[in-house]
Amino acid sequence: MSIVVWVDGSFVEPRERALSALDHGVTVGDGIFETCAVYGGQAFALTRHLRRLGRSAAGMGLPAPDEARIRDGVAQVLAAAGESAGRLRITVTGGFGPMGSGRDDGEETIVIAAGPASPGPTSRAVRSPWVRNERSAVAGLKTTSYAENVVALADAVARGGDEAILANTVGDLCEGTGANVLVEVGGELVTPPLSSGCLAGITRELLLEWAAEDGLPVREATLPFSVLDRLVPGPDGGASSGLGLALAGSVRNIQPVVSLDGVAVRAGELSLAARELFDRRRREHMDP
Ligand SMILES: Cc1ncc(COP(=O)(O)O)c(C=O)c1O
């Protein structure tokens, strides 16, 4: 399928120039966004994504996005995209603005786009040399200032991976460039707390809720980044048994990691069980 794009109420061609060159989202990354999976022409967990969009706007000091307008745009875009769309992106920026970081009272720009997606069932992760700043002014916000993620992901891809895993500034495990992480350790799947600086992922949040209901041991806890050393074989030849790593994110859902820094690692049993649980539960409700 091709990509369908809607900007402030009108459909535009994917490569058409449709924003002001001085849109503050373009000049300084002053914007927020959401990405949802799309199944059968409907956006998954749209209400939770719109709630987080509102939280990101508040955290950025941007006006609350016009939810009714966004829902209307989403319906139009998904209707035009048809059944084969796999992902939906909602971007809201500060609109036309000054050339520097200062803001004036520009009117928000809303861009909604739908396109294909073909997530793999597993992931090849690479440990990133860079860190997430858990004390950043925009920590935990889904802003369009994603340049750090672009660079970290490009580095991971250059090293044969499809996602980068980042520590935070104090050396704890944080997240990926577009995914939360879960480590299978001590018979539990453990995901870093939001205080690590990671995004409050919707997939992570749903997995925590569904796992609690289904009796799968998944919880939040701080882990040192060095926990990942135990995944790959050491000088004695064997990686610690019972350890595994998984990613959680919209579109990819839960992906057990099968290679770390180019070294094969086993997909953990709990990671596989979490993937199965998520796939089963997400089919029960489009907007849990
Ligand atoms: C930095 C970052 N962390 C985590 C996630 C996962 O969040 P979600 O499950 O809401 O897609 C994303 C999503 O793209 C992300 O960009």
C-alpha cells in the first residue's frame, strides 16, 4: 500500500511540501507524536495514545491537542488507507514559529499519516554507546526531537542490528530508540521504571496490566545496564541460563531478542510467553 497523509484537514501527496518552512516542528523539533499499530483498518489503543499525546503536550508546554479534530483526521486517513495499513502516525507541532527556540503563539499543525508495517517476530539488538538523559527537560515525552534516536538506530543498523539499547546517565538500563525493554531474570520479566527516563510505552503498560491478570511474572524494577553482559557468552563459554531480553513497542508488540551485538542469544521462555499473551489479548479489544 502507499502512504496516506493528511495535514490540517486536507489530504496531500506523501512527497508534497505541505508545512510552513518555519513550522517550529521542522526548525527545532518543537512537536509531539504518537505511533499506533493498525489492524483491519482500525488504530489499536487509540485512546491511550491520545492520552499520552496530551501528556506530552503538557510536558512540552504546548496547548492541549484538539482531540476531536485528531480523531476525525484519524478516521479519514484510515478510511482512505484501507485494510492493509499497519501503522498510523499522529504528529502535532507548535506550528509556524520564530527561527530560534523561542515560541510565539503559532497555531498547532496536525499531521496524520498511515502506511504499511511488517514487524518481525524477533529483534536483533545492539548496545548503544550513547545514553538517555533521565533528567532531560523532555525525558519521558514523545517529542519530535528524535535526532538522538535517529543516530543511535543508524549506529545499531550499521552494526547489523534493528534496535539500539540505551543506558541512562547513571548506568541503569533504560530503553531502545523506539521500544521499551524487558529483561528475563530470576524467573521474572523486569522492565525499567519510568524514573529511568524511558517513555511510558503503551505496549509496556498493557503488558504489565495483562500479565498481572494472567499470572505472568512481569514487573518494573531498576536494573544495571551491565545485566546485559550476562546474556552473551562469557570467557567460560556459556551465557547465564534463564536470562533473556525482549522489546515492547507499538507495531512490533513484544519481540524476543535473538541477537545482542551480533552474538546469538536465546529467546527466553517468558519473552515468548509475553509475546503470545500480548498477541492474544490485543485481539480481544481494539481500544483497551
Ligand atoms: C523512545 C521510545 N520508547 C518506547 C517506545 C514504545 O512505546 P509504545 O509501546 O507506546 O509504542 C517508543 C515508541 O515508539 C519510543 O519511541
